[in-house]
Amino acid sequence: MPIFLCLLAIALWVAGGCISTSVKWYKPGASGANFSQDKDACERALLGSGDSGMPKQIYTFEGCMERKGWQQVPPSSQ
């Protein structure tokens, strides 16, 4: 019985990791192309490649997107 409970706990842990909690981004008046451009710039800056116009500081992807005017939309309101 304890082995079964251990296996069940592992299965639930693995299944929980597969649940998507993806967020969407919103910026008034922005298009899909605007999103892609800003997303790419934030990813380049985060990875330290290319000239993104962002200061070379440690920051988060979310913070970069917010500085560009994007807001996260919670999964419940999608």
C-alpha cells in the first residue's frame, strides 16, 4: 500500500506539471505584429543577444513586456 501511495503522489506531481498556466498579453491598439516585435526584443535582451535598446541589467521577461506597455491577462479572463 505505501508503494501505491508513493506512485500515486508521483503521478499527480507529474500531471500537475503538465497543466498550462499560460498568460496572454494585452496592449491597447497593438497588433499581433507589435506583440511579436516586442516579445522578440524582450527575449533577445533577456538572453543578452542583439541590440534590443534595453539596458544590460538583470530583469524578467514580464517586466520587459510591461515596460513596453503590455499587460498580462489572467487565464480566467481569456
